Amino acid sequence: MRAVSKSPRTAAWQAKATGALPKTAGALVGLLFLSPLAYLAIEATRAGSLSSIAEAQAIRPLLRSLLLATAVATITVLVGTALAWLATRSDIPGRRILAVAAALPLAIPSFVAAAALRAALGVGGLIPWLPRPSGFWGALVVLVVVTYPYVYLPVAAALVTTPPDVEDAARLLGDTPYRMVRSVIVPQIRPATVSGALIVFLYVLSDFGAVSLMRYDTLTRQIYSSRLADTDTALALGLLLGGLALAAATVERRLSRSRAPYNSARKPRSYQLGRTRWPVFAVVASFLGTVIAAPAVVFLVWWLRSSLAAGSTYPSLAESLAALVTPGLNTVVAACVAGLSAAVLLLPAAYLAAGRESRVGFFASTAIASAFAVPGLVLALAVVYWVVQAPAVVASLYQTFPLLILVYVLHFGVQSHRTSVAAIAGLPRKYREAARMLGAGRFRRFATVDVPLIGPGVLAGGGLVLLSVAKELPATLLLAPTGFDTLATRVWNAAEGGFLGDVGVTSLGLLLLSGTLTWVLVLRPMQRNISPAD
Amino acid sequence: MTSTLNIRNVAKKFGAAPILRGVSLEVPAGSTCALLGPSGCGKTTLLRMIAGLEQPDHGEISVGRRVLTDRSTAIAPEQRRIGLVFQDGALFPHLTVAENVGYGLPRSKEAGQRTAEVLGLVELEEYADRYPDELSGGQRQRVAVARALAPRPEVLLLDEPFSNLDADLRERVRHQVMELLDELRITTLFVTHDQEEAFVVGGRVAVMRRGQIIQQGSPAEIYDHPVDAWLARFVGEANLLPAISHDGAALTRVGRIPTASAVEHGSLVMVRPEYLQLRGGGEGVVKSVDFFGHDTAYAVEGYGETLTIRELRAPRFGVGDRVSVAYAGGTAVAFPA
């Protein structure tokens, strides 16, 4: 035991008091993040609906989900790693532009890409002689395109930080280039590849927009369609999907543990492509060109086509642009409020988690991460059932703006949490100690040292939440107040109804918004950190 | 106002490992003491305890009549009125030089005046509006000293404040800062692992090893009368010669050496290299010659242990020359076997 203090204004007393506040807050945050899934589990068990999981009707969608997720994860590993290597280690022409362009599909929501692909091909489409894609293959193409950046970004970062000395040493010790890649490069990027692949796996499991528009019956689609007609089945399937996602997330935590790369003063080694340089460039450029430009072109064509058609009942250009203003503002407001709420609400938990030996901090971090692994649809479903059955005060929250924000924060909180933890842990202890030695008390230290030095990192984390919310669809569909349209729900409703002109203009608006956000929040910081070698 | 810093019997364990084992030290008001020790000896832990950033398991720390730490008291660091200069300065990167220096001052009209005054002391008035990343390493450490001095602390602690600077710059900045602290007559504890630095800054030097203070005294006392062979070597070059007692002096292979302490059979006599001299011809062989400009160091074999001899002149002998080594006067100490 430490010395017992006489006066209340002593260090020991302060340490105790400082500890209690974030600990309580951290524990509450952890419980909050666990509550939806816990509720789902309790309800599903009580209703005895777990038995319906075993019934054949759950098996097929489950297998489809697993098949699609595995296939997409496998292909994204190949595409993402290849692009990352080309962008950081090769002499491909225009490498700097490639490095940024390859990450841009991060801005495309899956349902927007699916709508674009369906609008582009098939009868009446831009390329009428190709069949309109649907089912497994349609979903596969769309999901690969929108998820490979989750592999590309971490692998590119890992390739840039790999010290070249190790590669040189391997070559000098007599490794052939092939063996060197296998024995030196692959082990160094494996943690990044594995964690990227599992994020893709989770993304596909929880994806609702692409599989719905492609009419591929995965678990997620089943849950959505059975949510009203058959509550028990929806609960049971939701629990199954949530369990699956949590299992995948647990595996990711174990596999992606890596040794910290040590910093090397030297730039990473660059390899000559030789004669294949221009052919490789042509392939990569046309791939990225198609992926990035095609959706925009498709939407533009459909929009112009429907609004310029003679005798069209469609609204004019000006009218359809004006119709974007309200959902656009709704999207921005919801995203900003959610981003800021996540950053502020999770700050105490982030402080706890940044301290090395806090069990409460570990509990809160795990709870926050698990809520991200649970698909947004399942999370929303759990919150809906929970709120509706709660006392009237809580039940009145159903389909209100605050509840929508709460679900956003629950679902995407981890993005803000991780960034905040890194920012807090990255603040050297000496600054707070220096402030203490100069007589600054707890609140002054927080205001004059923590806020200015950690603030930018915390806000950047909130920005990631903001971007995710702008692209979010299923939870918004389920929980948005009546009449509260976001760009995402507008695109989905128009695509469901077959109004391709509306799909076109709204998607363009959404792409513009998320593209800008991705640029500001993800790509610009990334460029600073992983600008390719010269 | 400046007061005496008093540390009595401070002890601390991290887990089962003792870091400090009953350290007592007094730094009289207005004086400077260098706390010297190898890395890991506990000197930084002791410093952080005086600052209040760590709590000892036992012992008492007081400044003047104010008890800061004892069995029932633990004054918070922000209420101790102790200044601390960190190894790398720890200047707030988001504040200007003036804002850094003024950070510890209560908001008032005099704050700006005091800031300018202290910046003047370290001769950095014209840098008031710069940010820390726009300063050189030496300037940053001077700002750190100014920041610690601004609130007029009763005691100033410096934690290896110049160790990140280049050798040449380190000497200049150290000279300037120590001269200033001398003028201000502020009670100062200066932690360092560099023996030369400890001797230059400290009117008194306390040497720490494995969580204990093994010797305190003036630099000259510690250099000429170290308490054991380890310390003799830690604070300088030392030749350790086996000796027997003879007529109240030590008889060694280089001759009779009068020692300050009694010699027993099997004692080792410590002689600094500059207290030995060479003559041509004899039982020794020169193994190496290092010329430093102002002096020359020889390594000579043939006297049991290899001996080091320093002469304030250019090399007179070459490698392989036969020489004899003799005692040239100066203090020698005997350590019991």
C-alpha cells in the first residue's frame, strides 16, 4: 500500500479520483456496446427460435454467405496485394497517382456499385449485348471492387515500412528472388494481408445492398425480408450472423498480431518491371479507370437520358438537383453528429484503453470492436426489438433521430476508438509531467496539453465514422425517422423501384460526397504516411 | 527564495527488485549537486521522487521546512514548487517559446514581464514568438531551463539535460546554464551519467550505484580518493597495482608509493595515469601510443597488469620500445584486498 494521505490535496488522493471517473464511464460504454447483441441472444433463446437455425431454411443462406465471403476475401487478397506491390515497389509509370487512385473505391458504397453495374449491362443498358448481372457472380464482382482497398491500404503501408536492409541481407545470403519474396516479404506483410482479408470477410457477411440488388439470397437478405413477417426467424438468423461475425473478428485478432517493424532510414527497394512495364500499366490503368470512372459515367448517362427524353414525365435537371438538397443535408447532418458523438462519447474509454494495465479499458475496447463486427442490420434489428419492448419512455425513441445516431455510434464507434487510443498513447508522458511540474492541475493539464495535442487525432477518428455513416444503408433503412431520407436510402428505394434516372443523380451526389470525404479523411493522411519510394 | 533539499533514507522496490535502498542526500540552499551514476542505478527514479512523479516506499523528502513526502504525506507535483528540466526539454510543441516559458506563471500583468526577463537570462528574447521545432537543440534546452525557472522554484532538478547535444555544443550550453544557476543561487540537483559533466557542474558530487549513494564529496575528493576500485575506474582512468606494506607506504612493481590509507598485504594501490612517468630502457614494453594533441597515452606491458601512463607532451617512445615506469608523485589510494 502507498502512503495514506492526510490532506485531501495529495497525489494519492488525486490518482484515485482521476481513476474512478473514466473507469465508470469505460465500464458503462462497454456494457452499452454489448447490450444489443446480448439482448438478441437472450430473446432468441427465450423464444426457442434457436431451433429454427437448425432447419434447412437457415442452412442455404448461411452457406451462400460463407461462399460469397470466402470468394471475395480470396480475390481481394490477390488484387489488393498486387496493386499494393505495384504502387510501392515497382517502377510502373505514374506510380504516385496509382497509389492514391487504387484506394478511391473505398468511397463507393456497395449498393451504388451494384446499381451501376445493373444499369450498365443488359437490355436497355449502355452495353445491351451483355447479360444484366445478378446472383452470385454479380455480387462477387461488385463486392471485390468495393472491398479490395481494405487489403490494399494496410499491405501498401506494410510494404513501405519494411526495411530494405532485410531484403538486401536475404539476397546477399544467396536467396533467389522467388525465395526472398517467400521468406522475407511475405512474412512481413502477412499480418496486414490477414487483417485486411478478414475485414473484407466481415464486410461481405454484413453486406446488404449489393446482395439485395443482385438478388443473391444470403443471411443478411433473409434477415431483412423476414424481419416483419417472422420475428423469431429474423432474431435467430441475426444471432447466427452476429456469432459468425464475432468468430471471424476473434480469429482476426489472433492472426494479425505482428511484431512492430523497426524504422529504417532508407527508402524501400524498388523493382524494375522491364519489358512488362507498359503492358502491366495498361491493365492496371484500365482496371482502375473502369472501377472509378464507370459508375459516374453510367449514372450520368442514365440521369441525362431520363430527364432529356422527349415527353418525359421525369423532373427537369434543375428539379432533380433540387431534390438532392434535403437528403444530402440529412446525410451530412447525421454523419457529422454521429462522428462527433462517437469521438466525444468514447474518449474516456479511449483513455482507459491507452493505459497499459486497465482491465476495464480492455473490456471496453473488446466490446466496442465486437459491435463493429456485428452487421449493421443485426445491430439495428436488436435495437429495434429492444426499444419497442422497453418502457414507453424508451419505446418512444423508436424511429427518432437520436436512436439512429446511437446505432451509428454503436456500429462504427471502433473506428473512432482505435484512432483516439493511438493518439492518446502517442502523447509522451513527459508533456503532462512538465505541465504538472509547472503547477498545472488536472483540468488545466487536460485543456492545455491533452486537448491541443490529442484533439486532431480524435477528430480524425470521428471523421472515419462520418465517412462510414454517409455510406451506411441497412440500419438507416430500418431506423431512420419517417420521411428522413438520406442519399443512401434514396438510391436504394429508387433502385428497388427501377427508377434509374433517380438512381443516377442521387448516386452521383453520394459519390461526390463520399469521394470528397475519403480524399480528405483517408487519402491525404495516407499520402503523408506512405508516399511511395523513389 | 531558495532552500535546502533534504532526502532521508528513501527506498523503493519495483516488484521484488530494489531500485533505491535507503538513499540520504542533502543539497544545501543555493548550492549545486551532481548526482552521478551509470544507467539503471536509480538516479532518475530518485529525481522523479523529489519531483513527486513517483512515490517512495519509505523515507522522507523535504525542502526547507516543508515536508513533501513522508509516511503520511504526498504533496502533488504541481504544488511542490520544484522545477524540472527534462532530458529532451519536453517543450510543448503547440506553444511558442514565450507561451512555454509563461506556462507556469499565474495569469497577471507581471507574467509577460517575467517571461521576457527569464528569456533574457538565457539570451533568447528575440526567439519569443518561435515554435520549439524552429529552434536548435541547444536553444530548446535553454528555453526548457527558462521555463523551469520562471515560476521561481525553490529547487531545480535537471535530468541529463544536455546529453542529447553534440559534444561541442553541450559544453557551451552547459557552461552558460550553470553560470546562470550559480548567479541565481538556486538549489540545484543535476543528474548525469557522464563523470566529466558531473565534475564540471557540481560543487559537490554524489555517486550512486545499485540504488545506493556510495560516496559524496567535491570532484577532487572523488577523483583522488574514490572509495573503491569500481568508482576509481568509473570517474577516470586508473592503474591498480598489487602492493605490500612497507614502512607505512606501499611497495609495488613500479616502486614505493605513499598512500593516504593504510596498506595491507594483497592491497591494490590505485594510481592515476598522469601520476606515472616513463624512462627509456627497462622491463616494460610499449604496446600502444595514442597521441591526443595536448597529451599522450601509453599502454605498457611487463608489470603484471597493462599500465596506462599519460604525459603532457608529444610521444617520446614508439610501439615496441623498452621503457621503465616510475611513480611521479600525486595522490594514490590503497584498497583492501
